[in-house]
Amino acid sequence: MKYLTPCVMMTVLTGCQSVSSTPSQKIIGVWESEIGGFPITHEYGESTVSIPGHEAVNYEIQDDVLTLDTVGASERIISFPSEN
């Protein structure tokens, strides 16, 4: 029993750690936003983002900074607040 408890705790903690995902994994999908009062739909893939009717643009995420691969590359801070 003395050795079983630490093993169980390590398994639980490892399981929790593997469930959390990185910003680059969380951003993949379809997102809606608003620019100047107009709704816009963005679709993020693993390395590109697109807006319907426009060419896809490459992007990169380092920690919580999203950088678009465009002329005058723009950076955005991204966050995913919990739903608690």
C-alpha cells in the first residue's frame, strides 16, 4: 500500500496532463468574430486560416502568440478562457 498510492497519483496526474491541449490544438476549427460591426467566420486548420471567399494564410503559434504569415506579419495574443 505504501508504494501503491504514489503510483496511483502519478497515473492520475499524467492522465490530467495529457488531457490538456495546447493553443495550437485548441484553435483548429471554425470561429466567428466581428470586425467593424460585421460578422466574420474564420476557419483554422493546422497551419492555415481562411475567411470564406479569400485565399488561406499560413500562421504559426508560439506559446500564446499567433503570427500571421503576411506582409508586415501581424501578431495576436490568443487565450481560451475556461467555461467554469
